[in-house]
Amino acid sequence: MIKTAAKQALLLAALALLPAIAQGLYLRDRISWTQRNSGDEVSVAEARKWGNSVMWIDARPTKEFAAGHIEDAIQLNTEEWDTLLPGTLNRWAPDRKLVVYCSKQSCGASHEVARRLRDEAGLKNVFVLSGGWEAWQQSPK
């Protein structure tokens, strides 16, 4: 009888956890888990002031990059990191500021690529464009 009660208690506990697990699975792909450092963000206006010292890094998928991007931007996304990083490093110079962008403010890809450029490639002066591609398109030239 004790074994049956214990089994029932475990079953009830497992059933009680199901809604939380389901919610976690639902939200998993809708929340950016990238830790963001707002101190690394730069506005479109500020980045434009830097002129030719900026090296633009587009962190969006290939299809979005092909549809349009900032002039002279280099594509570097997490999906193709190992393939695209060598070309990025070949074009990089220590005196340049890297400004990474993705689709919009809520996109976490730019923060992840910026983090990896700092942590894995050891680069300095890496920033994230606040508002991303959307902000760039809406900004006055």
C-alpha cells in the first residue's frame, strides 16, 4: 500500500509539472537567451559619425543579407560562423570599429556575434547597432 501511495504521489507531482514544462518549451524559441550588454550598443547616428572607421557586420541569415544590407557590410552569423569568420578577420584592421547588426532591436543574433567576436576572436571595439537593420533603414542618410 505504501508503494502504491508513493507511486501516486510521484505521478501527481509529474502531472503538476507538465504545464510548466510545456510553457518553457513554448517560450524557449521566443526568448533571446543571449546576455546583452547595453553598454556595447551604438545608435545609427553615432555609428555614421565614425565614418570609414566602421566595419559593418551583418549577423542575419544569408537570405536576409542577400535581400539587402548596409553597403560594404560583411556577413557573419552564428549558423555559418566557422565558414565566414576567416574572411571577416582578413578584412579587419585593429583601428576599425566593428558594428554588428541583425534585423531589429529584439533580435539577439547581433549580441551573440558581437560576444563571439570579443570572446573567441579576441577583437576589441565591437559594438551592436541599436535597432538593427530596421533602424538603419528608417534613419536619415
